[in-house]
Amino acid sequence: MCCGVGQGGFELGTPSTSISDGVDQSDRAVDNGTPIIEMVDIRRSFGGLQALSGVSLSLLPGEIVGLLGENGAGKSTLVKILTGVLEPDGGRILIDGVAQRISNPRVAREFGIAATYQEPAVFPDLDVAENVFAGRQPTHHGLVNWREIYQKTERAFAEIGIDLDVHAPVYQLGIADRQLIEIAKSLISGARVLVLDEPTSVLSSREVDSLFALLRSLRARGISLVFVSHKLDEVEAITDRVAVLRDGRLIAERATADVSIPELIQMMCGREIGNLYPTLSRTSGEILLEVKGLTRTGYFQDISFCLRRGEILGLAGLVGSGRTELAEAIFGITPAESGTMTLDGYPYAAKSPHHAVRCGIAYLPEDRLANGLVMGIRVPFNITMTVWGRIANRLGRFRTRVMYRQAIDLAKRVQLQAGRLDQLTSSLSGGNQQKVVLGKWLATEPRILILDEPTHGIDVGTKAEVLGIVAELAKSGVAVIFISSELEEVRAMSTRLIVMREGRIVAEFPTPTEAHVILEAASGVLSGPA
């Protein structure tokens, strides 16, 4: 049931499940009753923190298992143990019924276990086929056999239904195609178990559909898949079984068809999340920011809108619509080439982020790891970073006690547990890292807060907390620009909604507006009232 490359060419799956047989098995899991992988009583601790406490999980051939839990529940630790990045403190791992030690990622790959992550590890300057065979190119008389590389890649893509030009430079491809390359690379290397960690986090709905079609075809061939995601509607759509972790323990294992999303949320959180989206205040004040004809060639054109005090202005659109670039222009990261902005009725030119902050504008970026945090320092330094100038005394000496007092206050505002303040930022879960970024910007007491994918990669409980904080900020008079790729989220969290497509504003809607109407506008099918 292993896939591999041999002298006879590319081979994937078993003859009984070959797509070339013409039998559509894409919605049927293969279950022979014998697990490929059994993780039994897995335990792992970090210092005094017990990350995993006796977790057991099995994977059958040809099934998709959803691995769920809040940030910090132990999902990442379990995946790292399965893929050889970490070794457990106790417990056993059985592969095909035989106890094995997975001491490093190379050993995991030899056993047919691979992982792909939300940021694919590809080489942008190489082409598609070169990436697929990176580090293991076939040779002939000591020279790389380029003909064999391209032929085998084409055959592999044809076999598993990937439509990509094997000669295309990877830097020209989007994130969805790069993920396909990573999946193909794993399968050609012989993967029988594939872990997908938040694979849809930055994909459009159409790209998600394409990915799910591929995953179903792999399932039909006997490949086992572990699907790690916070998007419970997608978990419901693609998985056969779910395993829920909470506080390092396996809380439940259920057939996906037998459990509802509210039940999953309660299992993950240990409590009910009443209404995920808070009630918004529909009152707003005077115009705070006005944008007219803002243009940056190749990214956005002729953008005009106004933002009022106390409102949440939603910014919707597909990936590549120009939303992030517009936010960066307002914040002074990449200034616009033409157009005007006024702030409080006075001309505003975003010269730099420092200038924007001085004017009362804050920007929470889409990529918190690359642009929001310094991972190697402790939380108090990160959460007060934007106000270090105030923390130093007149002689320029840094006042550590003042920093800690401010850090404690900011942690309370963003509902970050006080015990997290002594940790390195890199050791926090994704949800807690996002709270630190939010706290960092709240320290500046902004009048305008731009949020770019504020709930990206965080669990449902933390998501409810973050969105509640946003609603309270708006009620207090802060003007919010809310960017999200999740249609349900952006429509629920906006008091007014703008839709962008190909760098232009194509529609403006009052809220609430039906999700399909927003999607139609973003896709160019419908133009709403401007």
C-alpha cells in the first residue's frame, strides 16, 4: 500500500484502488481493520508542563482523521512525535503492528510518515519537478538524470490528479499549488501516512475544494491522512473520524458523522461557547479617516471609502484582491503612489509605520510570526514593545519594573493568563501569541485599529475571546478595519462591509449580508450597491 519510485517507474497505491480502473472511490474510505499506525499511551512533558498525558491514537489505511483541540491542547506535540521531531517520554508507537522508535524525521520518512504545513517548504527559484525531487535526484553515470525527473513527476501528477506544469518556476505559483508540490513530494517519497497541518488557512474556497478532491482520491488509494484544523466546517466535510485533545489528554474519538459542530466545540473547550460572534453596537460617530482615489499600481486602484469612529468596517475579498496591500498603505509600510487620505479632516500621508502609530493608527498583520512578534524574547518585552520609549526614564535607562506593570495590565485587557508572562513568546500557543500581538498594539491606545486575519490559526475558544475584545474596542469608540477571508466571520463582525476584487472596491453592503452575496461580489458574479 506504499507508494514509491522504482526502476519500473512511478507507482502509487494498489491496483484495486487505482483511479485508472475507472471506478469512482473518492468518497469511500478503505478500511481493512489493521492500523498502519498505533500510538499507545503517549506521554511528553516540557519542564513542569505535561503536554501529553497518556494519549492513544490509531490510523487505519484509507481514512482521514481530524485532530482537534484548542491551542495548547497538545496537537502539535503529538504530530511532532509522530513525525520524529520529538521523542515521547513514555508510551509506544506501533507501525504495522510492530513497536518502533521514530527517533528523527528521516526515520519517520523511512516508515512512510510525512507532514505538510500551512507554509510549504519549497525552493522558489527551482521549478516544480526540481522541488519534487529535491535532495534525491536520480543519477546516471554520476550525473543528474533530468529527463527521468521530469518524466516521473509528470506521471506522478497524472496519477494523483495534479494539474501543474512541471517546468514552471515555483516563485510564480500560489500557496495552493505549492502545497500540492509538497503533497506530491511526500507521496513519491513513499508516504503512507500524511499529516496536513492547517492546510487551508490561506486558501480560497475554490482552492479548498480542489485540495479536498485530491485528499479524497488519496484516501481511496489507502493513504491515511491526519487533518489538523481549527475550521470545524471543513473538518466535518472531509474527515471520517475525529480525535479531540484537551489539556494534553484524548477527550473523545468519534465518527465524524455522529458528532455535531457544537458538540465538538464543547469537547475542545470543556465548556459551551454560546455565541461565537459578539453583539455589535450599530451606532457610530463622525468620520475619522477618509480615503480618496488611493492607488498602488499592480495592487489596488482608485480606492475610496470613509471610516467612522466606533464602527467596524469589514474588508472582504478573495486571496490576491489587494486587501492586505491597502492596509499596509494606510499604515505606511508600502505607501500608495497616488490618491489622498484625511485624518480628523486634516491631510494624512502615511510616511512610515512609526508615523502612523504617532497618528493613532495600529496594524495587526496577517503573519504574526514574521511581522508581529520577536519569538526569542519573553512575553513582557513583546507585549510592551510599541511603548518602550515611554518605559525608559529621562536618562534613557530601561525601567524593567514599569515594563512588567504595563505587561500585566495589557495581559488582563487581552485575557492572557498571568502565568504566561514568564514564558518565551515562541513557547506560546498560536492563540496566545495572537493575544500578545493584539496587546502590543492596544498599548499604543489607537484610534484606528486595522486587523488583518485576526483569528488566523487560533482555536474556537480563543477566537471568541479575541472577537469579543474587538467588539468592546469598537463600543469604546475605536474605529476598526476588519480583514478576514472567512465569509461568516467578516459578515458577522462588520457593521458595514466593503468587497474588493482585483485591487478595486466592487461592492459595499450593510450588514448582516448573506455570505453567498459577498462571495458572488468577490468572484465578479455580482456587483452590489456602492
